[in-house]
Amino acid sequence: MSDAARVPGRVAGNSALRTFAGHRLGMIGLAGIVTLVIFCFLGPLLYHTDQVHANIQLTNLPPAAGRPLGTDNNGYDILGRLMVGGQSTLEIGFAVAILATIFGVVWGAVAGYTGGLADAVMMRIVDIGLAIPAIFLLIYLSSVFRPTILLVIGVLSVLSWLGPARLVRGETLSLRTREFIEAVRMMGGRRTRIVVRHLIPNTLGTIVVSATFQVADAIILLATLSFLGFGLPPPTATWGGMLSQGTTYLLDGYWWEVYPAGFVITLTVIAFNLLGDAIRDSLDTRLRQR
């Protein structure tokens, strides 16, 4: 590709970056996510606590020197548990977003490009999946199988790919009639090459925005599942599990076992939503300037 051909794309990319950098709420969301990642993954290296062995002699202690957020009913330090629980929560959220986005993108792109009966059948499968109440399915699977991180990631991914599939399918329907796709088809380009090399890259904006929201959605689903008592078993910590456990003792006045976990869940979801909105706005500006 010549330098002249690269210039418009470079200018559009710079414009999108400037728009994103100027999006105040988006930058707040990004800063919140970076702060949470540092807190969860670097925090335990500086703030050492035992999150494996319960200590009944330290149960339900209020915040004090040496334990800024107190302890829970098992004697675990809550600040340290927020860090460790955030690791598993964020890992599951990111893993679900990646897997669901990849599968949903491929499904939607193939359905949109193929069209006809195949498209109708594939999208009816998506509609059926969207009609199934996710929480009931999660509760049923958790009651039948022993929850593990891999199982939770797999189940949440199965429930989360439907949205990206519909979004990418809609983008593909408009892209498949464009001149460059017709040119590739006339030159003998295979269907797989058209989908992988031309259709999917041109839906990148939609994919990135969808993946950002998928992380937040996965964290909410995981927190809901844990809150209902069907999350990962102890001693594995998750924010939803901490929230569920803490509400049992809220009426006893142990507020520190509820509010910190609820706060970080809310902060994380808001941060990812703000980031997704900023990315969407910046990419929309880039498209308008083409």
C-alpha cells in the first residue's frame, strides 16, 4: 500500500484517538479500570493477608489499625479479600468477553454474509438463546455441577455471545454489498477469506465496543450468581460471593462486610460502561470523517 493510501486511515485513527482522549467520562472510566487492575493484582504484593485459611478468632472485627476494612465471618481480612476476589472476578470477566466476542463475531459474520436459509436458521438459534432466562439456566447448572472457574467461564460465554452475534450480523448485512466485497468475490475470493480478511476487520469498531460492555455484563452475571449462592465455592473469593455472604450479617451491624464489595462491583461496571461509551463515540466520529 502506498504512503498516500495510508494517510486517510492514519488521519482517521489520530482523530479517533483525539476524540477518545477528550472524552472526560471515558478517561475517568479508563483510569478506574487501571486503578482496579493495579489494586487487585499488585495490591496483594504490598498488603499481605491469608485468604486461604480461616481464623475464627478474628471473625467480624470492625475496621481498625492493621485491618482498614475489618474482617468477615471467617476471619478473612476484607481489604485483602477484595484484592484476591477482584483477580478472579476480572479474570472471568475478561475471559468471557474474549470468548463470547470471538464466537459471536464469527457466527454473526457467517450468518450475515451467507444470507438466505442459513442466516434465518442461525439467527433463530440466537433468538431462542436470548429468550432463555440466563439466571435460571445459571442456577440450574450450578446446582447440577460443582462450579469451577472454567465451568463458570464456559457457561457465561455461552450466554454472552448472542449479543455480539446480532450486532456483527447487522454490520455484515450492510458490508456484503459494498464494492470492495464485490471486487473480492469477482476475483475468486473464497467465502472464508472474505469473512475473515474483509468483513470481520471492517466491523472492528462494533467488536471493540461490544467486548467492552461484555466485561461489565459478565461481572454482573457472576455477581448475581454468587449473590444467589451458586458462585465459586470457598476459599475462592469473588466480589459477588463477598456481597452475598456479607448481607447475612448486615442486620447485625457488620456493614463493612457488604458495602466495600458492593462499591467495587458498582465502580467496575460503571468504569467499563464509560469506557465503552467513549470508544463508541470516538469511532463514530472517525466514521463521519471518512
